[in-house]
Amino acid sequence: ERREMRKAAAAAKRRASSQQDELEDVADIPEEDTFYSEVQLAAQQKKQRKAAAAEAAREHAVENANAKLALDAHADGEKRQAGQDIVKNRGLTRQRKKIDRNPRAKNREKFRRAVIRRKGQVRDVRSDGQSSYGGEMSGIKKNVSHSVRFK
């Protein structure tokens, strides 16, 4: 497979060198015209390189298909190799969330959510450094009672 890829690359280089020779033949054209012809020639070279690469890829795909067919066609009594799904032996497993892959990140997120829930149950401690009572910091609401049970 690699040999054929190298052969295709060598053929493309040969084509490029022949086109370079064409560039040298263009030297007697006026300067403005040479620029446009060089640009046109470069575009043609690019198209030819792409076509050569596509042809090499096509040949490579055909060879791979032929190799696969050769592997599948096994002799009588010869067992075929197990596929990747069989070797992995995962069965029917469900799709998991991305965060489940990283336990540290998952626990950090769980803690963040727990802190948010806790804020709904317990008020924040406000210590402004004052030893004496400074009144209700959040104001007095007539319909809210914060009572403490006697023991």
C-alpha cells in the first residue's frame, strides 16, 4: 500500500517538474503576461496534484476492499477472526454523559449543586466584625418569623 502511494507521489512530482519546464519556456513573454501565465500554470498544477492524490486514494481504497475480501474468503474448516465488537465484549451498554468520565469533575459539580441547595435551607452567617446588635441587616418583614424552639 505504501509503495503505491509513493509511486503516485513520484508520478505527481514528475508531472510538476514537466510543468516547471513549461514555466521556463514562458520567459520570453512580457512581464505582466508572465505573472498571469504563472498564476494560471500554478492553478493547473494544483488541479493536477489534487487529481493525482484522488486517483491514489481511489486505488488505495480498491486495494483495501480487495484485501478485506481476501480475509473474508477463508478456506474450509478455517475459523474467521473475531471482530472488535466481540473482542471488546461490552454487550448492550447505554450511552453515558460526558461528565461521568471524570470522577473529580463530577464530584466538584455535585458539591456545587449541594451548596446551592443548602443556601435555600440555611441563612448565611453575617459577621461584620460588630460585637453589638446592629439591627436586621436584610430588613424586617412582617410576614416572616424566625422562631427558635425551646427545649
